Amino acid sequence: MYRILLACLMMANANASFYMDYKLNYQSETDAGDATAFNYTRMMNSLYFAASMDRNKRLYIGQSVIFWNKTQKQGDDSADETTLDLLELGPRLHFYLTQNRTWYASAVYNFSAKGTSKVSGVEGDVDGSGYMATLGYHYKFSKTIGIGGSLNYHSVTVDERKVDSSSSDVSETYTAIIPMLEIAFRFR
């Protein structure tokens, strides 16, 4: 019983702050004109839920969820289309570099990256891991809401592909520097 009372007293004195952000990027590139036209699209979304770990509410640790897809097509033949849809999960460390909480840096290691891939008309499940490093800025729209952007270095490695019931080891790495628009919410 005394443990429950002690835990309640500690929570009442906690200065924890909660944080959530959403990031978005959409890219599209088309080189039309002949039979070997090139078409590329990529959509990336990122959600982050965290709690502060210090009194100044500058250091946050929490859960990152990144879901993205890309499609690449060369020519008019749909068999030449390559797609990748991934959901990445992992812990993220977020630190505000300035006292007024505008500039920040963050790092996330996604120990789980699962999804589907289609190459030359053959679709299969993929598994791997990835990471992302970020430098960003939040304009304080209000006490709770920040709007801004970030520059993200994202890398994911696919190391297993499963088609039907057969599994094979692969080594495919996708790396990009991605600018993203974002909105952040800080509570308390």
C-alpha cells in the first residue's frame, strides 16, 4: 500500500510535459516525352508521442511511427513498376537546442521496418530496420502549438524478403535527405 501512495506522491510532484508532432513530405518527379518516361512518387508521414525527461522541458523521449511509400516506374509497362510500402517503429530522442524551444535535433532508431514490396510484378513482404536524424525549427504559433519544418536524413535497410512461403535474405538500403513540414503540440 505504501508503494502506491509513494507513486501517487511522485506523480503529483512531476513536472512532466507531453509532446506530439506530425511530419509530412510528398515528392513527385516525372520525365515524360517518350516510351522510356520516368515517374517517381514518395509520400512520408511521421508521428511522435513523447514525455519530457528534464525540468526545462527540452529533452523528450518517446515512440516514433513512420509510414511511407514510394513508387517508381520506367516506361509504359506496368511490370516495370517498383513499389515499397513500409511502417517503421522505434524510440526517438528529441532535444530542443534553444531555451525558447524553437530549434531542435532528434534521432530515431527504428528497430522494426515492415511492409510490402513489388519488384518486376512480384509482390512480397519485407522486413528490416532504419534510422532518421533530424534538424528542425518550430515557430511558436501559440503556447501549445508549433509550426515549422525540418531536414531529415533517413535510411532504411531491408534484409529479408518473403514471397509466398519462401524467404530470402537481401540487402537493400534506401537513403534520402528529406525536407518535411510539421506541426507540434506541447502540453503542460
